[in-house]
Amino acid sequence: MSVLDRYIVRAILSSVLLVMLVVLVLGALFVFIDQQDDIGTGHYTALGAFWYTLLNLPQLAYELLPITALIGSLLGLGSLARGSELTVVRASGVSIARLAGIALLAGLLLILVELLLGEVLAPPLQQAAREQKAFSKLSNVSFGGGGGAWVRDGDLILNVAGQYSQRQFGSMQIFELSPQHRLIALGHATRATAGSRGKWLLSDYTESRFADDAVTTRPPGQRLLASKLTAGFLGLAIEDPKQLTSRALWRLISYYRSNALDTREYRFAFWSRIARTLAIAFAVALAIPFVLGSLRSAGAGTRMMLGLILGIGFFLLQRLIESGTIVFALNPVVLAWLPTALLGAVTVGLLARAR
């Protein structure tokens, strides 16, 4: 790496870091304010809300890094352009393609940071934040992000409402099917506890079993259920797909496929994580045609406003596509890549015009 490469990369990364710090401070403030209604419930104090906010910062940084990369690149390269440093670099024979390559090098470093946040730091810290808050409030707070999970295990279909701890789950409904896929029994437990070797202890379990012309009921009691499902897997199934790692999502996709279940939500989340990570490189490179063109002499406020508009547009497009994928049964892989593909096409087109 030459001196020029290091200088430009340092200018981009320092601006991205500055923007990220500002965004995280604002985001942390909003998260902390949102926790005020829960302070005073049980043992949940202001200090607990503060720790909850801190533990959620890596997830916030992961979600906002593509936007902050775009804004930071516009500010960093814009400051070089406004000081005529990029003009001198171009006059010395450095091509647009070379500048784009340097910007992509900075984007690659940011991609590594994104992978570290999304695959290593953010998921366990966010889980710890939810558990700390739940136990502090001393109430049955579900750790799952949605309304439970549907999982198939052979002839059994299980619906789990929520997770209270590593092995304690909320209410569980059990649908037992015949080999001809007819419902032969319906059971309900108010709580499910994971044991060893695939055993589940169901508390307050009631069951209705259907025969040809009669229905027999089982009084409330306990049942020991043998299942291939583990507590760890059910915990993943209950989680919000956007908060799972790529490895966990792939495990869920493989399991759902093997049981002929709908995988659209998890496939979209999996490919969206990959596409959004690669979008960071395009976001950094997109700054080059702007700072060499109409924004060469613009102020930092103008460049930041443009970055916000483009970044928020990318974010909203991704959320809109996510809803359409689930509601309208569209191809999740194509739609997961659509925002990144559009961003890449715009970046390549503007770079070609700048040449």
C-alpha cells in the first residue's frame, strides 16, 4: 500500500468513525429514553437501563454502518476535494479507477468491521441485554423477538410462545398428525422445560385426542415429550431473524427445508445480511463521482445531507422489500439483493460518467 493509498483510506475511515460515534450517541440516547417507562418495574433501575443501552450499541452500529460509511466517505473525500488535494492527485495522473480501488480498500476494511459486529459481537450482547432486563423486571418477559415459533418434528408440529431462560420456554401447543397427515391429537402446556437427551418436561399439559367418532381428553398434568429439537434450536426459531447470525440462519433454513416448511423469512434475512454487508463497498465508492463533480466545493453540511438522503433511501427500500417478501410471497433471494444491486448499478454508472 502506497503513501497515497494510506492517506486516502485514513481520511475515509476517520470520517466514518466520527459519523458513527455521532450516530451511536444519538441512537443510545433514544434507546435510553425508550427504557424510561420500564425503570422502577421490579429491580430494573436507571443503571440497568444504561447497561441495556450499552449492550445494544453493537447491533445498532451493525445496522447503521452502510449509512455511516456513505456519509463518512462523502465527508472524508469531500474534505480532500475542497482542499484541492484530489485535484492535485488527479493532475498527477491518478485515474478514477485507481481512486475507486483505494475507496474499495477502505470499504473492505469496513466490511470486516461489519462482519465482526454482526457475527461475533452484536448477537450475544443483545441477548445478554434482553436477559438482564427480563430478570431485573422479575416478570415473564419473552426473549423472542416475535410471537413465537412453529417447528415441525416428524409427525409433531410444535408452537412455542416465548423463551424465559436458556431452558425455560413459555406455552407450547402440540399438534400430532397421522401418517396420512390428519390431526389425531391436540395438546397444550403452559410451560416447557428442556431436559437432557431430547427430553422435554411439559407442565400443566392437557390433551384432546380425536378418534373416528369420539374425542377423549386428558386432565391437566405433566408429560415427558421425546423430541429431536433442542433448547438451543428453539431459541433460534423464536428469535427475530434480523438478529441472528448467518450461521444460525443457515441452520434454520436447512431444518425448515428438510421438514417442508416455509423458509422465505429466513432466506431473506440470510441473503439480506450478505447483500447489506457488500453494499458498504459500493457506498464508499459512490462518494467519488460526487466529490469530483457537483460537490467538489460544497460544504460539509451539503455532503452530509446528501449522504443522509441516499442512506435513508437505501434503508427504507430494504425495509419495504422485506415486508413485500413476506406478504406477497415474492422471491426472497432476488429481493434481498435488489437494494444492493441498485446501489451498485448507480455507483458503476456514475463512476463511468466521471471518467
